[in-house]
Amino acid sequence: MNTAPGAPVTAYVALGANLGDAQAALRQALNDLASLPRTQVLRASSMYRSAPVDSSGPDYVNAVAELSTVLGPYELLAGLQRLEQAAGRERPWHNAPRTLDLDILLYGELRQDDPVLTLPHPRMGERAFVLLPLAEIAPALVSPAQLLKVEKQVISRMASL
């Protein structure tokens, strides 16, 4: 992978919320992603509603966005965390309900595992609320076996993001 400064990388980001007006939060987050420095939103999936997985609270609204970015993975992560904080994200306990959750799913072909960032996202293959929106905008990135693994998870497609 070309990681020279200025070389754009395709990244996929999961968007989710289950507190407040979750649909409005995802629409605002998509606009905010486009405002990150040297980053362009290429595509966004529809929104999907699903019950919390390893979490609690009301149903989640989720989507996936495809970005072209010159930001490095840690710069992108920091930008996503700033957007979460601006949206009122609190972390009172692990997997608490949230006003906005932004996770890097894929960052080009990068594979890494450190205390700050693991790529690809370690649980993306276990979650229909990630795989279905990802398959909608990048079908080559999701295998039939992955979709079969999550087929019993209840999820419904909603409006376009």
C-alpha cells in the first residue's frame, strides 16, 4: 500500500447511534465526515435498524461510509473521536448506549493490531449491522460466508443516508 504523504487511501467507517434522534445524528455525522481535512465521502449506505449487540438501550441506527482520505489511520481515528465528542458521546461504561459511534472498519489494505487501533475492525465479521451496509456499497468486500454467519441477526433497511 502506498502510504506516502498525499497518497489517498480508501477507508470504510461504520456509523451508529441509539440515543436521541439517531437518524439525524447519522446524517450530521456523514456531513461532518466530509469536513475532515483531506477527506472526501465517496459513498454511504442506507441506514439500518437493529437491536443492540453486546450493548443495551434502544435499537441502533447504523450505516457505513466509504471515504477517500489522505489522513493516516491514527489521524482519522482522532478525527472520528472528535466528531463523537462533538455529538455528545459519553463513555460511562463499555458498550454504553451512544449518541454517535464512529469506527474505522477498513483502512486500505492495512492490517495492524495495537492497543489504540486494530484493522480490519476485529468484530466487523460478526455483526449484520456492519456487513449489510458494507455489502450495499462495496459488495466485493463481504463474502457470502460472512453474510451467512449473521443471517439470524434481526436487522431492517431504512431510508437512504
